Amino acid sequence: MKIAVSSCLLGDDCKYNGGNNYSEKVIKFVEGHGVISVCPEVLGGLPIPRESAEIVNGVVSLKDGSSVDKMFRDGAEKAIRIVKENHADLVILQSRSPSCGVNKIYDGSFSGKLIPGQGVFSELLKKNGIKVIDVEDL
């Protein structure tokens, strides 16, 4: 089985704040499988570190209201191409992200409040019939 994984979960320092979300649970789960590391935000040309972003009225934006939607969506398109080209059977994504959130995302108020929803990459994967799970559901 081939499994695509949010790069931050594998320990890559690609989070908005320059850190990562390394997950021992993910490392154990993917052991013995082909692993494809993807970060749609980096693929979209966003710098590390970068301002945090949230989905506000359907548009990925920074707290000051400026849109970074095109970069997020371009990155999601590039990332799904990688997933498809590598014939990934499953994609494990980081929770709450405006790219990778599977079940919940921040509400767009930059207050830390979560709402049901999906990030742009997660939504694209699901629309394409690719199995996606949130790291918290492993």
C-alpha cells in the first residue's frame, strides 16, 4: 500500500510557524508501506515561516484580510497530482489546517474556534474519490 502523508507529520519543518507536527503514531502506521510526503502549502509557493491563514467565507485569507487563496488552491492541485501519479491508496492529513483539515477547520475569525469543515486539499482529495483520514483518527 502507498500512503501520502502531510509532510509536517513526518517531521518536516513546513508549518506556518516554521515547525512541524511530527507524529510517532503516523510513523508506526506507515511502517512497511510506500510513503509519499506532500505539503500543499509549500507546493503553492508559500514561505516558511508564514502568517497563519484560515478559510474566511470560502476564501483562504490572512488575519489582515489579504487573500492567499490562489497559492493554497494551486498547492492543492500540485499535491493531488503527486498523490495520483504515485497511486496513493490513502492520504493522512494534519488536523484543522486550511489545506489539510479533514473534519474540522478554524472558523475564519482567527480566535481558535473550530467548526465542521475541510481544508482545500482535503476537499479536493474527497471530490476525486481518494481516501483521506485525519491524523487524529488513526
